[in-house]
Amino acid sequence: MHRTRRKWSSRIMAAAVIALAAGGVTSMGPAQAATQSRSYTGTLSDGADWMADVPAAWNGTLILFSHGYSALQAQDAPDPATKQQLLAEGYALAGSSYSGPSLWALQSAVKDQFASLRAVQDKIGRPQRTIAWGRSMGGLVSALETQDPRHQVDGTLTTCGLVGGALNLNNYQLDGEYAASRLLAPEQKIQLVDYRTPQQASTALDALNKATSAAQDSPQGRARIALAAALINEPTWYSGQAAPDPHDYAAQEAQQEQTLVGPGFSRYVTGRQQIELAAGGNSAYTAGVDYRALLNSSSHTAEVRALYRQAGLDLNADLSTLTRDADIHADPRAVASLTRTSMATGHLGVPELDIHTTDDQLVPVEQENWYAQRVARAGDSHLLRQAYVQGTGHCAFQSAEQIAALHALEHRLDTGRWDNAAQPTELNAAATALNPGTAPRYAPFHAPRLVGGLGEPGRDRLRY
């Protein structure tokens, strides 16, 4: 791909050029500038739709946006406000819907994204630079695009990306669901895998939610909820302006329970049904897992132990029960399918910047730790940077925080060096310059280990 180096001032000039093209010299807001763009749509040979928006004063960079787990509809930006700002700065935007039959469309997503890129190029010409930008599940799509040996993208930005991949996602979520089922509703037989129909998943979801809500009424139930949440890598901040005090374990557990019976189990269980549909079976397992080792590797171990002591429960007995009774095996064919389509190798062909909120309920920040280790083993750590927004919520970024990250990645592409561009201070300064009315939240942070991840304590190898 043809590459050019553009000075930082090009982004600042883009909005002014758009205003001049419109016949005036006064400043133009993002919404006005966005109206000067031209839209394109089309359909790929496999039925996937694509779309693109190209500003009148295109700066030569095209952003190939990969949307997250949602309806299979073409998207070319993470949200309307960010889209408007990107068009105002002169970026062209493109993205596809992916093709089904499952919402977990990893079998087709990368192929559809690159096919969309070629379709857009046929309309507007070859960009000077293409940047992959993925959100949530789309972050995994973009991480896979980073590995492309043909180098169809020049750099990658993942936002709240599921960079740990589907095998890890299914495994640690199953660990927590199994703990909740076995310890909170031992008299029930809640189906946790092998969902043949959406109704089976809905029934399991209802049972897990009822058991968890009922358990919240007792100290023993709350302790066991905290254990299940720790195994799922569930953060302890869900709502409110600030995180609970680091030693207020009761408040932390209350936040985790709200997550599990809110967006948590709902997304975990229904998402599993869609992933199983795509993979042709269950890829997760509990048999042979050491649940004591899993808990010991968690950043929430102190919370769980404290709540068990207060409840007068024997934590070692519960962990022994979980390890002894674990009997779910993975289907080797499903594991092979997801390994091929839904796991990043860690080999980076181009620079990549990942940003994540510190308290993400659906794609835990711990995935960044696992991914960084994988990239390090591949020898490509010099190409990867990760930055963290101190906040709660899945993909809960300000537009300025995201665009500041994009500019940091461009600095690496322009200069061949990261310098301090991806450091919190620099990112916050860049975000403030973009939107002086907000307070950006990048902060120093080290993502904890991914509990239950492949190769992590307690789950050191695949079992079928």
C-alpha cells in the first residue's frame, strides 16, 4: 500500500478546507462539516452490505470500521458524534455488515471488510493510508486484520476490543456461570452449553438471574456471587460517579450482582448461543479446571475471601466442589473452528493501539493483559501500545478520547516512533484540545491477568 507522511497540521487544516469548499471562511462545526460528505452503499457477493462516507476535503486516510456484536447492519463509525468529528477532520469512513447466519460473524467479517475496502476504492480511488478501527467484537476483527500478510491496512485502533478471542470468552464466562449454577442453585440442572435453540438459552438465563437475585439476600449468597463474578473477570464498578472504595467489599459485590442480573448473564448466555451456532458446537470446558488456581490468579481474590469469612463459609470446600464436579467438555470441532476464525495469533503486521475502559462489564480489561502476552511471545511488542480510560462501562468513551487515540496511532505511522503519544498525559492533552469542555480520563493502569484464560493458572491446556 502506498504510504505518505502527513504533518500534524493537516488534521487541523481539514475543517477549514471544508468550510472554504462550502463557500465561506467562518468556522464550521462538525455537524455542518459532515453535510459536505458523499455517501456510498453496496452489496457484496456473499450478501453483506457495505457503506462509506467521504468528505469533500478528504485528507487521504480511510478508516475501515468494524462494528461489534449486534445486528448485521453496515456501520462505518462507532457513534454519530465521533462520525461527525472524523468527517470534519477529513477522514473517509467505510464498513460492512458482515454476513451471517450468526451474529458471531467472524467467519466472514475480515473477508467482508477487505471486500468492502476494495469496493470503496473502486468508487473513490486508492487511499494514501488505511486504518482499521474495531469496536468490541469488531476489535477482534481489526486485530485479525492487523495480521493480514498483504498489509491492506497501515495501522490498527481497537476500542474495547475483544482481543482475547472467542475461546477465552467462552471459557471464563462458563466458569462463572458454572459456579453460580452449582453454588447458588445446586438443586437445579441449568443448561450451560449446547444451546440448540434461542429458547434453551433464554431458559438458562432466567434461571441464572433468579438464582443470583435470590442469593443477594444472604451473606452466604453474596459471597458466592462474588466468587462467580471473580471467575468471569467481572469488575467491581458498574454504576455511579466513582468506583467503590478498594476495601469496601460489600459495595463491590453489590455492583457485581447488579452487573450479572443486568447486562451480564443476558449477554453471556445469549451470546454463547450465537457463538455455538457459528462454531458448530460448544468450545468451552470445565472438566480438569482447577478452580482454586483460577481464584488465586484473580485481582478480586481479597474481596472473595473477605466475604466468605464474613459469611462463615468454607471457601476451600466450595472451590473443591467446583473442581470435583466439573464435567463439561468442549467439542474439538468447535474449538478448531474458533481457533481458525476467532483467535488472534499475536503476530502484528502493522502498529496497533488498543484502548479500554478500566471497568468493562462485557469485554473485561483483563483481555488486554492476555493479548499483550501473546503479542510479546510473537516478538511484536514494539508495534503494540495499550491505553486505559479510568471509567466504567463497555465502550464508554468520549469522542475526543477515541480521536485522540487515533491521532496517537497516526503519530506512530508518520514518524515510525511511538514516543509518548500513547501515554495518558499526551492522550489527555490531545483530547482536551479536541474538546475543551470535557475532562478526558486516560490514566496509568496495568490490566490484571485474565482469570480462566488459556495458558493461565488453572487452565493450562485445552481439554476436549
